Amino acid sequence: MPPAVSLQQVTKVYATSRVEVHALRGVDLDVDAGEMVAITGPSGSGKSTLLHVAGALDLPTSGALTVLGEDLRALSDDRLAAFRRRRLGFVFQFFNLLPTLSACENAALPLLLDGRGRREALARGAALLERVGLGDRLEHRPDELSGGQQQRVALARALAGDPALLLADEPTGNLDSEAGARVLDLLDEARRAQGLTVVLVTHDPGVAARADRVVRLKDGRVDAVTRPERAAAP
Ligand SMILES: Nc1ncnc2c1ncn2[C@@H]1O[C@H](COP(=O)(O)OP(=O)(O)OP(=O)(O)O)[C@@H](O)[C@H]1O
Ligand SMILES: [Mg+2]
């Protein structure tokens, strides 16, 4: 099976008025379909940039990039938007929930945008919020939710459209270990049931330990790739 994500010598240079920032300096990375890869590394090492580029939210400056069989550079803006909406789920580092919508509407947003029936979309949103422990917060707006609750709404939204690839920027960063474990259990279930591929950024060694591979970035380059030890089955 071809990899779900393939980056070859991907670079990203942000040109601001004063300086050029080389956020990615030639990253090679293949992620297998169904795999869960954790991206780690110090602040500013390029983790979010890598995720944005893989999620077609930002174009690489150079290099080749194939995601779920699509050469992202070859797609028009419209095709790219449809590809993102139908095939990808994205959890932003700062959630990006829509402030005027309820938690349930936010979670259901990909389905609503895709023209699915409102009732079906909201039922799916509610079911996912239930799964992440927010069944009693469906009607709350984002500013009525704690940071960790907003983060879980963002995760529910990312999973609502049954994506083939989930890109998640510190999806457990604001959660206590119990809520974090619940989120990871939900991801494991989606991986088993739908073959979901997951690339997540994390600073938490406990989260990284649940990944198939850990890719450590440093200064925009892959510094190390490791496979967490698995405890032998009893
Ligand atoms: N839009 C932008 N314009 C200019 N520079 C940027 C932009 N986005 C990111 N950068 C720079 O690119 C580098 C990589 O940023 P990135 O957000 O990918 O880091 P990160 O590894 O996710 O860090 P953190 O752990 O703090 O979230 C940083 O030096 C940052 O200042
Ligand atoms: Mg980041």
C-alpha cells in the first residue's frame, strides 16, 4: 500500500518583512496508512509547520508532497478545499472553533459544510462529544468552555467527517491524563474501525509512547526516528 503521507525534501521558508525563517529545511517522511506517528521537538522546531503543510493549509516552498495519493501541488484551490473537507481532519494548536456556534454545531461543522442534513450532522457531532466526555456541554459556546473542553470539541470536529488522515497539533496539550487517555482511546478505535492514519504533535512522552513511531524535529530537520517499546502482552 502506498504511504498515506509522503514528504520528500520538503522545505518551508516564511518570508517576513525583516527576516526569512527556515521553518522546514528538507524533511523526508513517509507515514503508512493506518499508522500513528508522533511529532516531537522543541518549540520553534517546525512541528506545526510540518502539520500545516501535510494538511494542505500551507504550501511547501520546495520539495514533493503526496497525501492520500494526491499530489497537493497539482490541485486547484477548489479541489484542495474539497480534499481537505472530505479526507482530512485537522486539530489546530489553538483550536480555531467558531465563536458563535455551539459545541455541537462546531463538532458537526464539516458535515454541515459538506451539505449533509442538519439533523444527521448534529447527531454525529453530539455522539462524538459524548465520546470525549462533553455530552453535557452540547449547547455551550466556545467562550463558555474551558481550554481542555474546547480542545475536545476541536477533536470531535476533526473526526466528524470520518477522515482518512487526522493531523492533530497537541490534541491532548490541555487535558489531564484521564481526558487525554480518553482522546487517545477514541483515536485507537477510529484506527481499528476505519484504518485512520494519525499524525499528532505532542510534548507529552506518555502520548508519544502510544504512537507507532516518534519523529523528533530539530531546527526544521528530522533529528531522530524511534519506535516506542511496547510492553509484551501478558
Ligand atoms: N506565519 C509565519 N510567519 C513567519 N514565521 C513563522 C510563521 N509560522 C511559523 N513561523 C516560524 O517558523 C518556525 C517554526 O514554527 P512552528 O510553529 O512550526 O514551531 P513549533 O515546532 O510548532 O513550535 P511550538 O512547539 O512552540 O508550537 C518558528 O521559528 C516560527 O517563528
Ligand atoms: Mg506548534
